Amino acid sequence: MAVRIGVVIALTTLVSYLHILRTIRTESLEHLARHVEERSQREQAIFVIAEDSHALIKQAFEERLRAGSQEDPTFRFDTLLELRPDGTIRNRPQGFDGTRMPGVWVAPGVNADTGFRRRLLAAYDVIAQYGPAYRTRHINTFIFLTEGVNVLYWPEVPNWTQDVAPDYPLLSFEYSTISRPQENPQRRMAWTRSYKDDTSGKWLVSAVTPVDQDGQHIATLGNDVLVDDLLSRTLVDRLPGAYNIIFRDDGQLIAHPEIKLDGGTVGYDILADRPPEGSRTGLPTAEQQAHLRSIFEAVKGRASGQTVVELSEYGEYIAVARMQGPGWNFVTVLPEHVVSSKAIEAARYVLVFGLVSLLLELLIMYWVLRDQISRPLRSFTQATAQVAAGDFGVSLETSREDELGQLARSFELMAGAVRQREEALRQANEGLEQRVEERTRELKDVHQQLMRTARQAGMAEIATNVLHNVGNVLNSVYTSAQLTRERMSKMKLEQVGRVAHMLQEREGELATFLTQDDRGRHLIPFLDRLGQNLLDDRGEILELIDDIGRYTEHIGDIVKVQQNHARMPRLQEPVSLAELVEDALRFTSSDFARNQVKVERQMAPLAPVLTDKHKVLMILVNLFSNARYAMDGVPPEERRLTVKLEPSASDRVRIEVRDNGVGIAPELFTRIFQYGFTTRQEGHGFGLHSSALAAQELGGSLTVHSEGVGQGATFVLELPLLSPGGPRGA
């Protein structure tokens, strides 16, 4: 029976091995093909991006050449560049920052005629536009002119054009030669071989596109693409048991896990005759060279569309995918023994664990579950119920040295700790009521102190608002009083005394003096004009006194508003906003007239609305006063204030105050309505803060907009459009 069972197991294992080997080989090769295709698609993204960038840069460069064909480039050329003592032309050091602008290097002996200058400036403008824009895609962007010019934006090496030697052989490198007509007759984008850059010390590959004008090669534009990360991923990110290599169509080896290329500046040539041993570190051995040639020939000789090729002489499978752009081949090498070892391992598991493991595990599990786990768990369940009932005197089997024994000891310690904590909680609860009472009393004291502090702060804010608003109106009162004094001082009262003196001298002959004397005949018309002038002066003085009265009344209203604000809400009343705007303008008209401010009105006809008249008047006076101060730096003949009244929505109305003064910086928009913030040296920062609060109390808002410093500012007061027939609010 044992022999028969053994034969059955052996046959089963053999069949399983053959089936698993065939299945694993098929799945492995399919997975290998998918892996190579996905890796090549993912890794070639940096090259595809470069091709898209070149098409856009080339178009922009050609358009700039056509647009600047008639410009005089002399002034701008001399402003940006200078001729150095070594014969080169480079950026002027003053103001040059290679992290934000392109650098320029012109080889010695170049004829800088007008056409050359136009081409160089066109290249400079294009690199200045697209270099920073493509910084996240490429490490640099450049345009070479065929005369020996490099216009380069490389923020990681910002001073390359300033530090490079005057005899730098720019036009002899591969990235210059592959764009020449004889090397690139199709005039298409081309890629250099990978090389180690002598400046940055990193592995790069350059993408260049020739630019022709009138059938002549005039420039080459391009980017350097950093491939260090790609090479690292190629060597590290691989399938289990496999390895990756990359080589170009011409045989240049780009990456290999066992061949280190850091000792040179270019990759190893697979097809070249192998140099003598020791000529350079990192060179492959003769066996590696033969192996690489076999892989290269298998890749080149595979059928069209074939991804996986078997390399039978080395017992390997190779999968290849071509990477779009530089002509690279991404190859993954999978040894055949990796595939077969999986099948052998699977068969071994079928043979060994198929019989022994199952029986043994069943026996062990039965014994462990019955004697080592089930019985102790029942004891723990009983102990848990005992603790839950409040009895902490549990007793478990703690002599065992395994995990259950440790758990039993921990459970007993836990029960003791819970008992001690229960006792501590009981004692703590006894004194809890007393502590709560003490904390409550402390909180009441703190609350009373906070109430007193808040009341003092509120009184200070009300006083500040009153002083600020009264100060604005007092300015108008002072101005009207000064105008009244000036008008009184200019009244021609002394003329009355002179006429009276003249009449007293000729009291006995007044009829003759008034009818026959030259001065007497002019005396009555003079008295008529003098009386009219005095009447006019009296009228103007009375108007100024009326203004002072209105200002004084407004001061009282301000005080009442603040008193009502401190006590109870003020009831709204029907108000004509147009008349209210005119009242505010009259309050500040003398100030505007003295400072030559022209006021433009754009008033849309609106029905009376329900609002607090004095709060709106206070806001408008603040806005007009601030606008006048904002135009101090503007020439008097250009000072202009525009006041616009219009409905803004179905239930809103807006009053817009726009000046052409100093303007407001964007970073100040969030601070301008803060308490205490001001931009004037003599200001206090109360007006706009109190105005914004008043607008909110009215159910509206106060906002500001400015295009920037020197562009003026616009303040917009929006109020709810409540008709007198609608619901009244406080």
C-alpha cells in the first residue's frame, strides 16, 4: 500500500510539475511582455514632453524672427550685452540673475551686425519666455546660433555663460553637429548619445531641433534631459530574478546592472572592438561583451511586432520595447531557470505538504485546541464574569510559562489594579462636591471680572468712535468758521465811515454837493453798490453760519447715535439717499473747494428707503473725508471724486465713492477695516472701522477695491432696499 501510494504521489507530482511549468512559462512571458511595454511607455514620457516643447519653441522663435525683422536692435542689444576684454560678448553683470533670465555667450570674433543682433535678441526673448515656463520639465533650455552663440537658461548653473572659457568649442559637440544639414537632411528633431555633463556631473541626453531661414541653417534649439533617475530606476525597479538594460540603435550601452559607466563621459559601444584590459574602469569582460552582442543581434533580428525573444545559447528570455525619442531599446532579461524553479518549487510543495502537512497539522491542532487553549479560555471567561460582578478576588493558573500563563498573571494584576482604582474613585467622589463648589465660585469671580473688562472696552470703543466722527465734522466747522472770518474781514465797512465823514463835512450844503460836485454826484450810486455788496456778504456769512449750525446739529446726532448704540437699537425712518448724499457733500464742500476737488455725481432716481439716516450720513462723511486726504498727492487740476447711486440687485442699493488718489496695495485689503489701522501719519484708524460696523448694523456692507498703488480707490456701501411701505426693523 505504501508503494502504491508513493507511485501515485510521484506521478501526480510529475504531471503537476509539467502543467505548472507550462502555465508559469506562458504567464511569465506574458507578464514579461506587459512589463516591458508598460515600463517603456512610462519612461519615454520625458522624451515625448521634450518633443512637444520643441515644436512650440520653434514656432515662437520663427514668429519672433519675422516680427523683429524691421526693428533696430542696437539700443536693446547694447543694454543687455557687453563686449568683454577676452573678445566674447556676454550679459552685463549689473542686474544679471541667471536664475530668472537667460545667459548669453558669444564666441570671440563674431561679426555682430544688425541681422546677427536681431537673431540673438529673438533667441533671447524666446528663451526668456519659455525657459522658466519649462523649468519643471527640463533642467535647461537653450538656442545655439551657427555663428557660435549660446543663449541658455539653466537656473541650477546660473553663471555658466559668465564663467565659461572664451575658447569653449561649442560648435564641435554632438548637440551642435547633429543639427547640421549634412548630418540631419530631414531637418527633424534629433537626440544625442547619453553623456556625463562636465559641469553638473550628471548623465544627460540632449534633444535638438534645427531652425532654417531662407534655406540656411541659422540656429539650433534644444533641452538637456536628465536621465539619472531613469537609469537608477532601470537598475533597481525590475522583475524578480530578472534585470534590465538599455542601449541605443547604434549600439551605445546606456544602462547595465553589472557594468559601471561612471568612469567615462559617454556610454560603452557594444559593437566596437573591445579596448585593452585596464584602459578604463567599468568596462565589460570578454564574456559580458559577447553576451551583450548576442542580445543586441537578437533584438535587431527579431520579427516585426515580436516583443519576447528566446536566447537559447544563454538560457534566457529577452523582452524588448522601443522608447520613443532618442532611439533607445528597453530590454528585460529573464533567465529560464527563474521560470522552471517556480515550477519545481510548486511541485515540491505538492509532494511534501500534500501528505505530511495536512495530517500533522490536524493532529497538532486537535491537541492544542483541546488541552492548551479551550480549557484555559473557559477559566478566563469565568474570571471575567466574576470581575464584572464586582468580585476582584480571582484565581487563575499562573504557573504556566507560555503566553496563557503570562496572560493569567497580567489578568490577576489587572484585577488588583482595578480594585485599587475603585477604592480611589470612591474616595475621590466623596470630595468631588466640595471641589465643584470651589471651582464654581472661582468661575463666578472670573466672570464678573470679564464683564467689567468688556464693559470698559465697549465704553472705550464708543468714545473713540464719537471722537473720530465728531473730529471729521469739526474739521468742516473749523473750515466754515475760517471762511466766515475771512468774509467778515473783507467787508468794506470802512467805506461807510468815509461816506459819513464826507457828508458831515458838507452838512450845510448837501444839495449842492450831491448835484454839482463830481464826487457828490457819484456818491449815491456808490452807496447803492456798497449796500448791495454788504447784502451779498451778509448772505454768504449767513450761509456759512447755517453750515456751522448743521455741522453742530450733526455732532449732536453723532453723539445720539452712539448713545442709542450703547443703549438700544435706533428705529429706521424713510430717507432719500440722494438728498443724504448731497447733505454729506455739503458737509465737506468747503474742504473740497479749498483743495480744488471736482465732484462728479451719477445719481439714479430711487424711492425713499427705510434706514438710519445719521449712521449712513456718518459713513458717507468718513468716505468723503478719506477720499479728500487720498488725493493730496495728485495735482490740484486732476483731483476728481465720483459719487454714484444706483440699485445693485432686487433688494439692494449701492453708493459708490471713487477717487483718483494714492490707491491701495492688494495686501492691505484685509486690514483696511481693522480697528486702529491707518496709512496716514496723523490718522487714528477709527473711521473705516466704525463705518464698516455701522454698515453691518444697517444690514449692509462696506467694501473696497483698487487696481493698486497710484490707481485710486473705490469704496462701495451696499444697503438693503426697504421701502417705507415694507416691514420696519430696528
